[in-house]
Amino acid sequence: PQTGWERLSELWRRDERQQLPEETLNIFKSAFTAGVFGWLYGGLPAFYQARKTFIERSHGELFQNRADALQSAHRAGLRSFLRYGWRWSWRVTAFVTIFNSVSTGLSAYRNKTTIGNFASAG
């Protein structure tokens, strides 16, 4: 590829073995990893906080036994883990995917990697 547009289109073209270029696969891998870390970053603190709040607020409720009370506390924590984990996950994934796509696209278009590519992507 001689022009920037040709190099940019090569990022999304499969080769003879029907595989995408390594740079494109790295964008997908980083998006998945960002989603997992975003889910953990948002979900774990929410889980602990919701479980703690549930225990503090339900001290007067009657439960069948200790296992039932523990299960209810875990259910409350799990709901918060899913809710807040999802909120953080999609936002972090979107940011990382856009950042890496722009940075990789500029590097391919200009045929060089500079700090300006990363600054522009940010």
C-alpha cells in the first residue's frame, strides 16, 4: 500500500488465510480486556457496599436461618455488581476502543508511530 487510505483499509482486510491483521486483533483484545477490568472496577466496590448496606438495614428482619440471611445479602451484592459493573464496563470499553482505533488508524495512515497519534486519540 502506497497511500494512507490504502494502508488504513488494510487494517480491516483479511489475508489469504482469512485472518485480520495483528493491529486489528489487538484493538479487539484490548476492548475485551477493558470491558472485564471496567466491570471489576465498577462492580466489586458496588458489591461490597450493597452487601454492607443490606446487612445494616435488615438487622431487624426475620430470616429463616443464617444461611437465608447470608444468601439475601449476597443477592443484593450481586445485583449491584451487575448493575454498576455494566455501567463502568461499557464506558471503559468505548473509551479504550475509540482511543486504540484512532491511534492505530493514525499510525497506519501516517506510516509512523508518534506521540502525536496518541495525543490526538486522547
